[in-house]
Amino acid sequence: MPDAVGAVSVAAVAAEATVAAERRPGRPRDTALESTVLAATVELLLERDTRDVTISAITERSGVSRAALYRRWSSREELLAAALDSVRSNLGFQRRDTTLETILASYEEAAIDVDGRVGALVKKRVAMGLENDELRALSWDKHVSRRREPIAEEIRRGISSGELSPDLDVEAMIDLINGLYYYQFVVRAPGSDPASVEATRSRVRNAVTLVWEGALRR
């Protein structure tokens, strides 16, 4: 899911981290260092209680010095936010006949990723954000809010084409859709059997369609 979404190897985490992390103006990014640190942080988040994922533990696991780490991330919270985001894939839109079908197909594909390690980290990010205001703000400002732009662009395209109401609140619409997927795939969470997964997909598709019908141009 875009605020929201198989197991991934440490190598895959490192590869995605190279793309996902933010570049600081005027400072060349050491992608090898960045990938190593993010991958090590993800491993620790999966293995330990959050309080035990300290800067010391990360430097020990990654082999990167504390000084080098702080040159890239200004705080533990900034590093944790980047690590939690590094395993998430971006929504990839494949155009369908309508904006609704395009969005549903893209979200359903992304929802498949919210499983195993990725799902565990999504839940951990929510729990950590509830306990740590700084981490929650950093996650939103640097990562989550940016992942919303593709869906916002798709909704704006629906408005421009006349499919959706011209006075539609794009941000509210994204919140509604993301909330439905988050609740169904993270809070309610389907079982591992195919029938349970399919039932969850059907519920969320029906719910999004109900919301969408209220946004159609009259």
C-alpha cells in the first residue's frame, strides 16, 4: 500500500535502498555505504526489540563507523525511517480503461508485497511511530508523503478527463483508499490460504468502489 505494502533478501533491501534514500544537496552520496547500513538496520529491526536497535548495534553489524553514519543520517530516527522505507516498492501504474481500475490494479499488486519481512516492518513502523513523534514525522516528511504523489497524479488525471468531480479533495481521497488497504491487509490481515487472501481483496475492492462512486462527476 502507498501509505500502506513476499520476503526480500538483504541484497534486495540494499538495492532498493540505493534508490529510495534521500540525497542531501551538495554532498555526494556513498551508495555502497548507504546500502550496507540500511540493510544492516533492517536485519536488526527484524531480529530485535526496537529499543535494542541502537547506533552502536548498527555500526557493529554494518561495519560502518559512527562518524560515517552520522555524515549521512543526522539521527537514529532519521536512519530508522529510511531503513523502514527502504523495503517498500513504489506503486507502478499500468493504464486500464478507467482511473478506478488503474488504481485498483496497482494497489492490489502492491498489496502482495505486504507479507513476510515487509509486512513485519510495516507493522513495526506503525508501532514505533505511535511511540516516537520524531520518527513518525520523519517517516511522513521524507518517505510516506512522497509515495503518495503517483496516486495523486492518477486522481488528478481522472479529474482532468471528466471521470471524477472537479472539486474532489485529492488528499482526502488518497487517505480513504490507503486507509481501506491498510485496515484490510495490515490490521485485519488475511490468512495464508488463497481463499482468505482473495476474500480480503474482494472486500477492499468493494470498499474502494463504494468510495469512488461518491467521487464521480455528476
